[in-house]
Amino acid sequence: MRIAIIAHDGKKPEMVAFLLKNKDKLKQVELFATGTTGGHVANAGLKVTKLLSGPIGGDAQIASMAATNELDMVIFFRDPLGKHPHEPDVQMLLRICDVHNIPLATNPATAELMIEGSSRID
């Protein structure tokens, strides 16, 4: 299973906590992350492939992976109250996930359900 993880700045600690909480379930999962999120995840001791930072193309890289069937799931902890200069890239990523039927969680509750419900994670 290949999962992309992204978190807006205020949500990065929440993403790391979520991944650490689910560490055992994610042992056989290949994680991909935008650059800064990936740095936080790697610093927590998890193996992750880091892409570009979101604002400089990381969101687009993940969208490309979704569009070419290189991802099974996207977990994107968004800050719905903040302004983000790369919002068009975020919207494009969300649209690509919908177009290509890639499961997408934008908060911990949904991500937890996706992880628990995935028959391919064990």
C-alpha cells in the first residue's frame, strides 16, 4: 500500500501523532510526503519518501502520483481556517483524488476510519 501524507503547518504535529499512533498498522505501508511534512515524519523515526514542499510543487507531485495510479490513499490534514498561497494546488489535488477515485482523508477521524477499514493494511 502506498499512502501520501500532507499537513498544513498548524497540523504537522497532529499528523506525526496520528502516524505514531498507527505505527504498527503502517509497517508494510510506503509513505510519501510533501517536503516539510516528510521532514517532521522522518524526525519522528518513520520511513518516508520526501517530495517537494507543498507550496513549491509537492501537492502537484502527489496529485500526479494519484493520477497515474501510484497511490492507494491520501491523508491531508488541512487547516480549513488558514490562508494558503498554494490553495489552487490543494484544490487540484482534491479534484484529482475525486476524478481517480483515490480515498482522501482531510482530518484524523476520517484517516482513522480509512486505516482501520483498509483490507490491505495488516
